Amino acid sequence: MLGRATTLVRSTLSNSIRYGSHGGVPGENLPFQLHNRYRLTAWFCLFFGSGLALPFVVVRHQLLKK
């Protein structure tokens, strides 16, 4: 029973790797495009800036709350 499950998992993984990719192009599996440098920079600033600013915004909100 365990041998059959292992074989099934191994065949499923190898099929997904074999047919799921397009040849190993760098940046193919990323959720954003790498072609436009300025758009990528803006998205990174927005992503990391929002994460770093959130604690300060929460503290400011709590201090201004009546």
C-alpha cells in the first residue's frame, strides 16, 4: 500500500515537473514580470514600504483614537 502511494506521488511530481515548465527560463515562476525595470522597482517599493510602514500607521491610529 505504501509502495503504491509512493509510486503515485513520484509519477505525479515527475509529470508536473516535465510538462509544467517551459524549459527553465529565469523568472518564469515568479508572480511578477522582470522585463520593465521601473515597474519592478515601483512594485518592490510598494510591497516593502507598506510592510515597513504598517506598524507606524497602527500606532498613529491608536494614539489618535479617542
